[in-house]
Amino acid sequence: MDAIVPTEVIEGRIYLIRGHKIMLDSDLAELYGITTKVLVQAVKRNMKRFPADFMFQLTNQEVANLRSQIVTSSWGGRRYIPYTFTEQGVAMLSSVLNSDRAIEVNIQIMRVFVKLREMIASNKELSKRFDELEKKYDAQFRVVFDAIRQLMTPPAPGEKKIGFRLRERSARYRKLSRRISKQEDVS
């Protein structure tokens, strides 16, 4: 059976805030094929189903940090602070939003959360085994173990990404397009 939403799309919309893996109301609404307003209204009508560990609103500082992470414009978009849903909150949404698409998308989201949890658990297990190996061998392998440990640690959130960024002035294109148009006029 083909997935309605690719797993990579769901994974890209899970953020870590306040030590919880969360999803934003706007991302969930888009995945469910409804507007954010409809999702929030459904949640507000059923607030008893969403305690603080299932859903919370971000602080202004968290919104600013998140905006810089996901590169949204500062002049458009939302008029209110977004709601965020933890894994349990997303599961509860399936009881509030009663459409076939919402149910199927919820199942996919739950599978992604389980997959992420398994990856974290396997990483902890790998780290534990690595510690045992390190104790077993003498100091001559210290450099190798240190290098491997550096590879295992996730990058700090503030680090720059590796890659090439091209900065060009738009005027260069204008000059080039003028030259081309002049050459076309001559021929």
C-alpha cells in the first residue's frame, strides 16, 4: 500500500522543543488536508482530550527560534502563536478529526515516531557497546575511539551546514541579458 504522505516529509516536520518531539498545528493541518483554522477549532472544542503533555503553545522566543530554523518570512503568515502536538497529542487528533485521510495520515505519523524512537534506542545501544569495547582495548586505540566518538555525536544546533552557497548580485544578470539582447539586435 502506497503512503499518502512520504515518510521523509513527516520526518522533516518533527521538531525537538522543550525536550519533546513535536509537530506544529499548521504542518499537521497540511498533512491532513484541512486548514489550520479547522484543526485548531476542532482541538478547542475538545480541550479535555489535550492536556499539557499532549499539546502546548510555544513562547515568543521559541517561535523566533523555530522561524529561524524553518526559514519562514517575518512579514507574512500567522497572526497567533502556533499550537504544538507531542506524539500523544497527534494520536489524540485521530479521535477529533474523523476523516479517512486523517486516520491514514495519523497511522503514518505514528509509524514515523516509532521509527525515530527505535533509532534513538539503537544509537544508545551502540554507544554502550562502544564503551565496553573501549574499556577492553589499551591506549594505542584511543585515537581511533575518539574519532569514532566524534562521528557518533550529533552536530551542535548552531553549527553551519557543509556546502556551497552562491551569492550573486542581480545586476550581473541584467548586464548579461542586455548584452545578449544587443547582440540579437545586431544580427
